[in-house]
Amino acid sequence: HVDAFVRNPHVEKNVTLADPSEQAREALAKEFGIIRKTCADHRELLDDPTINVIDICTPHYLHAPQAIEAMQAGKDVIIEKPLAMSVEQCDEMIRVSEDTGRRLFCALCQRRLPAHLKALELIQAGEIGKVFMGSINVIGNEFPRMNDPESWKGDWDKAGGGALFDTGYHAVYTLQHFFGPAKAVTAMTRRLVVEPENKADDTSVVAMEMADNVLCS
């Protein structure tokens, strides 16, 4: 996210970073010159009148409370996916956004990639004919953190789920961006490689029926 701020001409080159890890704060501040100040507690950002936007890149269970705090403090919010841990939390965040008049953005980054913008353009223009199937494979290596029982990654209570809720999220919203809301969903999720009992799925398969007889996986 900070790398994007560096390249965005609309962002003032004055970023304050909050992270409880001193090591992480020092490393990021050293790497990115636009970080002018760091602090351990995110609440310091809420009290700073020069800060307009809070960009939340924390573990999933912190998304809703931190976003609500920020909006109630008069800040617009950019938040990483997933938006929150439950539909109820999402509804509450949207309600606070409406009540406070602050904007709430979820970073669904795959929708804005140039290749995906071009793919959507071709689909909508009918340039590739009748689309009947869409397929996305997402492969990543989070096994070190998933296999660490102390890490939040893939933890049911702190992450809300595993591979599907975390990385598979990109595939689900991207396919719906191309073909509209899913009409029916079939999914299988399994913990096949990761060992700790507190962790969720590491392998997931999802099939979706979309409008106009398009099938996706």
C-alpha cells in the first residue's frame, strides 16, 4: 500500500505509520521516505487533525473495530479485504459510514488491474463470443504462517477462515465483477497440509453458477 502511495500523485508525501512492532515500523520507514512519523498505537492517528485517510492493513478481526473508530474520529477509511469477519460487522461498518458521512473503501485490487480491465471490456463488448465458463486458480505459499499456531494467519478466531476467506476472496469477487452476482455456489474447503487444529482450510474448490448460463470455478 505504501508503494502505491509513493507512486500516486494525489497523495501528500506525508504518511504516518502505526504498528505495534518496532522492527516493522523501522523497516518500513527506512524503505519509504514518505513515512515521516511512526507510532505504536493506531489511536494516535485518530487524534491527528492533519490525517485525512486511515489505511487499515491489519489482521481480519481488527478490521471492523478499527474502521469504526476511524470513521467516528472523522477519517475516511481504506481497508484490506475481507471487509470484516461477518456480514453483521460489514453492515455495522456501512451504517457508521452513512451516519458519519465518512467514506469506506474496500481494496478489491484485482478489479483494477489493467489485464482485468481489458478482459472485462472484451467480455462486455462480445469480442470473444458467448462466454460460458470462467476459471481462476490462486496458488500461494502461506504455509509457514498457517503452520504457526501463534500466527493469526488462517486462525479461525483472528482470520475468520483460511485459504478461501483470505486469498480465494480475490477470485470470487473478480469472477462476479466479470459475470455479475452468483446465483448458486458449491464449495469444498479442507485443511489438508496445515497441522495446527486452530487453523482453517488450506485448500478450497468453489463452483459458481452465474447469470446467462455461465459457470465459474
